[in-house]
Amino acid sequence: MAKLKWGMIGGGQGSQIGPAHRLGALADGLFEMTAGALDVDPERGRAFAMSLGVAEDRAYANWQEMLEGERKRDDRVDLVTVATPNNTHFEITKAFLEAGFHVLCEKPMTMTVEEGEEIVRTARASGKVCAVNYCYSAYPMVRQMKAMVAAGEIGRVRSIVANFSHGHHAAGDDAENPRVRWRYDPAQAGISGQMADCGIHALHLATFITGDEIEKLSADFASTVEGRQLEDDAMVNFRMSGGTVGRLWSSSIALGRQHGLDIQIFGETGGFRWASEQPNQVYYHKLGGRVEIMEKGEAGLGEDAQRLSRVAIAHPEGFPLAVANIYVDLAARIAGKDEGNLPTAEDGLRSMASVYAAVASARDGSAWVDARPPMFR
Amino acid sequence: MAKLKWGMIGGGQGSQIGPAHRLGALADGLFEMTAGALDVDPERGRAFAMSLGVAEDRAYANWQEMLEGERKRDDRVDLVTVATPNNTHFEITKAFLEAGFHVLCEKPMTMTVEEGEEIVRTARASGKVCAVNYCYSAYPMVRQMKAMVAAGEIGRVRSIVANFSHGHHAAGDDAENPRVRWRYDPAQAGISGQMADCGIHALHLATFITGDEIEKLSADFASTVEGRQLEDDAMVNFRMSGGTVGRLWSSSIALGRQHGLDIQIFGETGGFRWASEQPNQVYYHKLGGRVEIMEKGEAGLGEDAQRLSRVAIAHPEGFPLAVANIYVDLAARIAGKDEGNLPTAEDGLRSMASVYAAVASARDGSAWVDARPPMFR
Amino acid sequence: MAKLKWGMIGGGQGSQIGPAHRLGALADGLFEMTAGALDVDPERGRAFAMSLGVAEDRAYANWQEMLEGERKRDDRVDLVTVATPNNTHFEITKAFLEAGFHVLCEKPMTMTVEEGEEIVRTARASGKVCAVNYCYSAYPMVRQMKAMVAAGEIGRVRSIVANFSHGHHAAGDDAENPRVRWRYDPAQAGISGQMADCGIHALHLATFITGDEIEKLSADFASTVEGRQLEDDAMVNFRMSGGTVGRLWSSSIALGRQHGLDIQIFGETGGFRWASEQPNQVYYHKLGGRVEIMEKGEAGLGEDAQRLSRVAIAHPEGFPLAVANIYVDLAARIAGKDEGNLPTAEDGLRSMASVYAAVASARDGSAWVDARPPMFR
Amino acid sequence: MAKLKWGMIGGGQGSQIGPAHRLGALADGLFEMTAGALDVDPERGRAFAMSLGVAEDRAYANWQEMLEGERKRDDRVDLVTVATPNNTHFEITKAFLEAGFHVLCEKPMTMTVEEGEEIVRTARASGKVCAVNYCYSAYPMVRQMKAMVAAGEIGRVRSIVANFSHGHHAAGDDAENPRVRWRYDPAQAGISGQMADCGIHALHLATFITGDEIEKLSADFASTVEGRQLEDDAMVNFRMSGGTVGRLWSSSIALGRQHGLDIQIFGETGGFRWASEQPNQVYYHKLGGRVEIMEKGEAGLGEDAQRLSRVAIAHPEGFPLAVANIYVDLAARIAGKDEGNLPTAEDGLRSMASVYAAVASARDGSAWVDARPPMFR
């Protein structure tokens, strides 16, 4: 089986997400790194790409050169990953889709809802795969919860309670810390700070696990650190198309939480609790029984949970392999197989529409607003 | 040291809270059970009181008889605990205060804000102690968090995130289950279900630990089980007098949670996490350091945490001893000592005003409303 | 129901175990504190007793006076608790049994096996209750494990693995710290340090839960802190009468463990894990199923677990109430009821014989030795 | 940077350890899979190798063919991984070393101590790297503990307590279950069951973290399931060259434990606790402080812990990446860099000598025996 050819844009040296993509693409031997435009500094980017085994003529200075270079090759890359700064996702993703490449875009897919709708239209027109790296949805035990919900094992989902909170922006030294500062600067981050950065993952998970969309919401935002223009602590209440009540708290000033993406799902006949820091277990309570610890790799899990787990029960698998699972599903989709659980441009659009709705609600005294993108209303 | 004389109203056989009060009053040898009107069935109540060592002439048929009987005795009880159904708290508490007894009232102290204000006025006029059994505030490690906040050890409190959620009303068999049904019946429970039952404790904790009051709030209520007229799942966002952002989720359909009263407090330079199911530890994160496990009984804790802990570090103390701590503080107050941390009628009023505000907000599309009782505005 | 009259010897101010006994005796209203010889300093002891409500004529200067004083009263105390230094347990317990009092003795019941056998004989001859405060056996969830083992729910018990390890003697400053120093001084502590202090509880639990006795054992002792004559870290392997393999590790230099009494029981069809720091849960794995969290207070527990739990599920109960459960069972036994689960002189003897055997084995290169007291061989 | 060429022997379809090696070798892009003899069934093995991208002429029918084929190539593989049944490790490893290949051998490296010494001699003579896949030693937080011990941060190590226990062989249906049965059959498994399979990892960790060797030990073995000829539950007490006391429990009938490799290290001034199921945290107790949660990826960790971690704090990394870390260190060693922490043939020999010593001690009434391989005495 020949490996698929893969190119990456962004994710250069020192990038936080770059290593996760390289591990994700390479781990299962499905892709080989063939091309790259890895850095805003052309020479540094080319050198780094070559150090990773990319041939000199495919170590590009920037994404435009890569688009031109790859477009005309017979052995063009099969998949392009876009891991650049957020405000460039839209144009790069759009350009590569139009040129007939499959694309995996980092979140948030776009800066606005309008751009999101444009990507959805472009992807549909292109016939190419456009995926968004909502990688938490690819943990085996998240897939397991989704499968059990779909099978009716916990009945109708009454409520879903999610958190994505950490304390890494609590120091409040934004002035001296550019890696933090830009997140709360509308000129760079857009309309939202913490929700667009972290909360958006939890919004996606809510829709992913239930299979429903977020219809309306009410939000409360706070900028708890003086001088921040965008929210660093947010609460969103929502209602989903299936009637589920949703509650999502996201904060970046929550000292004591390291990477607190947790989700609880409460159905008529069962409940789940899952935390991304310990992703291999789900605490499952079946009405009338005891809380049980469901383990990745245990006998009897659903097809997706089994397929996306690599090693035996209680041998932990972590974040890089969740990203790898996105690449596994991408390879399947590129090969024409029906991998319906891959997060797509539609998911990227829906969650961005929810972030915009949350901003609007927070500005309007927590009024309830429509959370759906216009094109899906 | 002579023991104080104690009488209880309600808390008869089969009551859930009665045993906690008896343990609480007796455990430290500060009170003896001297009188009681324990049951709505006079004979059953008298028999039960006598089985607990109450003399026959002080085993009363009902609270009115107890009021009359004790009022005229020279050796009248020092303290009366009111543990009757919620809608009787007001008149019993008021009557005993007016007759010059110290009173400990179960939560919620009253059914309405107006009644709450009346109790505050009555208590003030009487010069007697009127306490409310917000017993979670009496856990040593809750007192420790309060002391550290007061000492500025975590800086200004930016946000407080509390949960009080369980799954014990998830079965949805209200029609056959009177112990659940009444909680969602406005005729018996008043204007609120889960918030008045559980969420109210967390509202109190937020004010207790920060020392601030809740000024305004926005709420979202849901009745997730068909047929319920009152909320079984609620979210309240609030702002406190010191600027703290608050978030409180309370649910009774959260399958997998047993008694999920948790609280997280995030300050400028430190954060706390505490859970009532494991009450002897606080997870403490000091900015720049690691998360530390602070233990009840460890060296160097504050005066209150030490005073209210009975056995050595890592010898767990639980719920009944938290209630006992309320009685310890009551004994101090009755003896004229300044026990400022005892929850009082003012606290009972404030938290009920917050519940009313939450109901009003939830009915008005999550609009922000004043959460303070009129008398404190 | 009249309260039983209770007297305590030892447990004066500053004592670690004294408060637990007072809480234990008083909490449920079954006993009243009637007499006491609480301190090696007669005046301090008398004053402290009176401060606890003991009448002046029953606040004794020492145990001998208390024996004389109580022996001749018509309203003599029903139960005497012996909470004095270990090397006095034997003579006090023996004297009170011979005088016809029921006795609860702190562990270790005696300093030698011979003394233990003498206590067993004395107790049998007296017809009085002689209990030993192996209070961990009185936690509801420990009783639950015992009941499930007895009912065959986990099949034959293949192995039992226990720890009782903490780090409170790790500082190694014995010379300046008399509370630590005496434990490693044979003149005061006898033949064993950590095993006689802590490990002995775990030895008892192994016999308690399985219902079997320890037949033989092999031990390895270490004195890891320079200058200690007795062990501060011990491992004991044993075999029980029912064929169960046992492993017990006990240490006082285990930095990071606060009060690490844990026990795991592995049967043919199920396994348990319980930890005294979180005593209200048992992790239960039924062969072929998932690990389940069994909760104190949940529906369907055995009679003992229900009877000895006071408040609802997930309302934690802790160490003082485990001690209280010993007093509950004592009250039942004194009243002539069959409370077979109360730890008795036979248990005190058996566990002391095991400690002696462990010392002998450790001195003899971990050779396997008979662990039974001679009178039970 | 050209990738190193890698070949694998064993680890065919359905193998438990095969996927971990492929992930480990590929994840970081350091190796490419170039050759393989993956299965005892030649055709199945060749087809599987080709499906993984191995060229047809390097998809070998068996290891002998692979040795012949690779030996004569100019572009021969750089590294051979031996993941075949245990009783073939010796001859394959020896043959490839002698032919001048670097080898990574699965544990146990050999079936006997004599074979182990032979491998050590062969490896030394060859000048090639011979590593053993003690992959738990490559978790970042295990390296962190080692670094802190070496830096004296916890003082002299007084004791080390390790477990490697699970319940996956508790069913006792060996007759019908060949994957379990062979482990307790001396003809296939050699002299030890659970110790050679699991306990051996913990033995290695003890030496790895302390940097000392195990000098002598006393063991107790049990076959708790009827019919088993080899131990399924073992306890080993040991002494290390630096004076550290060791205790190791390993069981395969521990129902409720999934993959219970835990280690606790107790020094004069600090203690560690680490569990392989949650490998990204170490609970660290500094004498006089509180227990702290040390996190993979936090600021200030040692060089090795940082180097071997790929994603940010609290983004979990799991078992496959621990194996990948072995390959990272192999690549460094093959490139001539000094990667001293890679487990080597000497480690494989030492731990096998300890297993043999444990067997001997268990047969001899837990007598203390020398645990060192003869060549290192």
C-alpha cells in the first residue's frame, strides 16, 4: 500500500500544534511528508522542512509557492494541512480546495461566519474533503459515547455539560507575553478570545456526540484580567435541535486546571463523564446501576472505538494519537470510504456560528439568540 | 461544663436530615437532647423522642405544644432546631425567636423573600441567634479556603464556579415517587425545585468563601423530565459585590453524580478546587507553582480549620461532623463568643433572594436581574 | 432508652485517640461519659474529665482509683475504654475484666502473645465483653466487603493485598521528637515499631474480611532511618486458613502517603479495592464486567453496611464514625444481642501473634513461621 | 535528514506488541519500515509486510532469510526489532548482533541467565547497540524521577515499592485460552510466569530510577489458579547496591486492576508516586511540604523529560509514545550520540537474573539469594 503524500503549511519550529500534526500524519504509516511551507520566515521554513525529509524542491518558501508548485505536479500531495495563524486559514483553505486538494484545517476554520459559509460552498463545489481538526472527537472513548448515544443506550439526551478551562492565562502579564496577548486583541484574534480558542472544541463535541445542532444560546462573557478586550471566561447556555439543554463553561484564568476539557452527558437512562486529561476512561452510570469505569480497549466497545485504538486496554493513548485518528479517517475518506465521523467544514462553520452568537448574546445582556449559520437556518 | 439543652422539631424516624442533626448536636458533648416534637404524627413523634432519651413531659405532640411547654420552664431548652417540611420553617422559626429561643433552621429558611426579611427583623429584634444549616460552610477545608481568601493569599477573586448536581431524580417516575414528586410541585415546593433544594447551598458557599454578596444574576432553567413544573436543571451566572464572576450549575438529573457539590475559586494569584464528596482535601494551585493537595489536619492551617477538625491528618471527617461544626459554633455564639462564621438569617435571606432572582431571570429570557433582598439594596 | 454509662482511662488533652473515642461513644446518644481517669497527671486528668461533664467524684486520679471507685457503686459504668500507653493495656484491661466490667481496649491489646492469651482467658472467664478498637473494620464499606465475601459473591478469596503506610516518620529527627522516638525504642514500644503501630490493623482486616486466620508468614523488616532499633518499613507475606495468599506492606517513611491503609481482595469471580482515606467507596470488579464504584448508602447493600451508615449516599462519613460503629456494636453486645462482627480479645491476640511471628521471621532471614497464637494451634 | 532503515521480526497481524513498535518507529519520522519477517506463517508475514509498505524483496519469509538478505545489501537495515515469541529472542538477537546489526529486543531478552550473559558478551564484541524494550523507562515522567533522584532532590533513596498487577488471567479458563495457558506452562514460558511477563518491567524500573542494581532478594510465589505450574502472583523483597529496600508485587489475578504498573520511591527528603495508567503525572511530596502534582510538559523539568515530550502540558501522551521514545534514543545511539538512558543488554541480563533469583528463593522458603548475574558479581 503506497503512502499518501502529505504537505503542511505552518507548524514550524516552536509551533505548538505542528508536532501533533506530524505525529498524527506519520504514526500509522498512512502518509509521508512530501511538501511543506512551514514558517513565515521562508528560509527557516525550507530548512526545517528539509530536516524533516522533504525534498528541496518541495520545501517551499510560502503557501502561495506551494500551491503553484504542487498544482502542476503529477505526483502532487494528496492532503494539505493548514496550521497557520488563525486569520490566514480562510484564504489558504479556500485556495487549496479550489485547486483540487484535500485539506485539513486547524480550528477555528475561519474568522467569520461568512467565511465559514464560503468554505462550505467551496468544499462542496470542489468535491474534495475539507476537514477541521476537532481532534478531541477522534478519541476512541469519545467515539464510544457517540455510538452509545446513537444506539439509544442512554435514551434521549436531556443535557450536556462541558468545560474547557485552564489557568495558563492567569498571570495577567499580557503586556510582556505576546503568546497570550494576541488572544485578547480583537485585531489579531477577531471577536472572541477564549471561546474561539478553546470553547469552540467543546461546542463541537456537544454536536458531535449528540448528532444534533445548537439552535439557540444565551451567553455571559467576562474579561477578568484588566486590560483584556476579549473574554477570558465565558458561559454559554444552549438548546439543541433534539431538545438537549447545554451548558458550557470556558476559562483561561482557572488556576489549578491544566487542560480542563471535560464533558458530561445526561440521558434518560444513563450518563457519561469524560475528561481529556484522562482520555482512556469514561465514567458510565446506567440508571439503576452503579457508576462503571469503561476503558478504551475493553471487550465489546463499538466499531469506531476499537478501530481507533492501537494498544491494549489500560495502555494509555493520548493527544497525538487522537490527532492521528483524524488522519486515519482522512485516509479513509480520501480513499473514497465513508468515514462519516470526520469533522468537516460544516462542523467548522456551525461552531464558529455558535461563537458569533455567543458574542452577540453576551453583548446583549445574555439574550437568547439563534446560533445557526444563516445557510443552515 | 454543663451541656446545653437542645430541642428538635421535625427530623422524625425515616427523616433524612434528622440523624445528621442528632449526631451534630451530640457528637462533641456540647448539647443534650432535652425536648422534641419530632413527627407530624404526635404519638409516633413522642415515642421516638422518648426512645432518644427525652423525658416524657418534654416529648411533645407538635411544635405549638413544645413552644408552650418550653416557654414557661425555668430549664427551657437553649436551642431549637427546625427540621420540618420547608413550608413550615417560617412560622416555627419566627415563633421560637419571638419567644426568646435560639434557633437553628434548616434550609431553605423560608419560602419567600418577604418571609426571609421578616425572619431577619425578628431575629434582630429578639437578640437571639438565628442560624441556618448551611453546613457545607462548616467543613474545615471550606473554612480554610475562606481564611486564605480573606488573607489575600489568592489575590482578588476573579471567578467562582460551583456545581451542586446529582442524578437521584433522573428516573422520572415522579408519579409513583412522592419523595421526588413534591419537589417539582409548586404547591409544595414553592417557586423553585432544584435551586431551592441544592443550588441554594452553592449560592451560600460563594458568598461565604468570598465574603461578598451576589448583586445580580442571569439564569437558565430547564425541566428536563416531562411533566415537571419546576426546574430540575439550572444554570446561574452572577456578579458579586467584589467584582467576582460567578457560575453555578445545579441539576437533579445528572446520572453519574452522587452528591456533586463542588466549588472552584480562581483568584489573581491562586486557585482552589474542593468537592463535598471528598471534603478533606483542597486542590490548591499557587500561580507559578504546582497543584498541591492541602489536607485537613495538616500543620499550618488557619485557626478555624484547626478548631473544627477532630482527628489527625488523613483520618477523614464527613458530613455529620460538618453539621456538628455548626453546633460547635452555635454553642460558642450562645455562650456569647464571637463566632462570625456561623451562617445566619441574613445568609438565609440572601440566598433565597438569589433563588427568586434566578426564577425571575429564567422566566424573562435570562435577563440580568438584581439578586439582593430589598432590605439590603 | 437510658444511656449506657461509660468511663475512659487515658485519652487526655492532647491525646490523638481520645477525641475519637469521645466522639465515638457520644455521637449516637448510646453512652454518656460518666467516669474517667484521663491523664497520667492526676489533677490535669480530673480537671479535664470534669470539663467534659464527669461528676467530681467520678473524675479519678488514676485507673486504680477508678477501679476501686466504680467497683463498689451500684450505678457503676457499663463500659471502660482503655486508651493509655500500650504497655499498660494488659494490666488495666485484665483488672477491669476481672472486676466485671466490659472493656474496649485500644490496639495493640497487649505487648506480648502471652499477655494476649491471658486476656483471652480472663475475658472468657469473666463473661464480659472484651473488644479491641480495630475500628477500620467498622466502616460500612468494610462490613460490606466482608458480607459479600461471606456470601460467596467473589468466590474463594485467592489473595489479599494490604498496605498501611505513611510518611510521618520520614523526617528522621527522632532525637528531637519524642512522639516519634518512642515508637522505635524497644524499651517503650516492645519488639516492633511500624507493624505493631499500623500494620497490625491491616493484619486484622485481612482476617476480618475473609473470616480466616493467618496460619504462617514470612517477613522482611528494615530500619531505613539511621539509629532506629525497630522496623520502620516492613513486608509480610502470609497464608491464611482458607488458602488465601496475603501480602502486607507497612511503612512510616513513605513520603507522599498520608494515612495509607488500603486493602485489595481478589477472589475467583470478583475483586475489591478500598482505601481508608476515601472510605465511602469500594471499587468492585466482577469478573467479566467493568470496575464499578460501590457507594456507602446505596440501595441494596448488606444489613451491616446499612445499619452502620447514618446519612445518605455520597454524604461522606469518616473515621470518628467508624469508631462510633464500634460503640454501636458494643452497646448491642452489652445488651445481649449477637453482634458477631465486633473485634474481640481473640482478634487482639491473633494479630499480636502475627506481629511476633513477623519479627521472628524477619530475624531469621524471612523464614516461614507459624503465625498462630499457641492456644489456637 | 535521511530516515534510518528499520526491520522487524515478529509482530505480525493480531500481535499485541507489533503495533506499538510500528507506531514507535514511525511516529517521529526517524525510521522507515524497510524490511520485515513478521509472521510464523511465511506468506501471511510477507503479505502483511508489503501491506505496510515494505518492498517485495525485503518482505521475508522468516528471520533467517531476512538475516541473509539484509546482510549482503549495501542499504541494509540500520536497526532490527525482535518481537517474536520469548524463546526465540536469544538466537535471533545474537545472530543479528553478530552480523553487525543494531538490535532492539523485546523483553524478556532471553530465557536464561546464561543466554543473557552470552548476549551481553556478543553485544560488547559487536560494538553494536543492543537495547531491550523496557519502554516504561522512557516515559517522560519516569525520566524526570530518575533525574531528580540523580540530582539528590529526594536524598538517599530509602525504599522503592513497585506493583505490576492486573486481573486479565483471573478467569482461570486456561484450558480453553491458549493466550493465557502458555504463560503458566514451563515448556513455553520457562521458569517464571507473571514475574517474567510483567514483574520484570518493575524490576528494571527500580534499577533504572535509582541507578543501582538489585543485589539480593527474597521471594514468595503463588499459583492461585488451580493447575498452573508457574506463579500468577509473586512478591519480591530486595536490597539494592545503594542500600535501598525494595518491594515488588506482581499478579495476574488482581481483578479490578487493568494494567497496574505503579511505582513509589521514598527518599530522605522526598517521595514520588507514579502509575503507568496515568503516566503524565507524578505525585511528589517534598519533606515538610504538601503533595504536589508534577505534570509532563510543565516548565522546569529536566532535559530528558522535556526532550521526550511532544505536546504541551496536560495534553496526555501514552504508551505508544513511550515506545517511540525508545526509538528516539536508539536513533541517537545509532548516530553515535551518548544516550545513556536507553535500556541495554546489561539491563536485560540483570532483570532476568533477578527473576531467576526470585524463582530460586521462592522454591527455598523465601531464603535470601544473590540476585546478580554471575558475570557482574
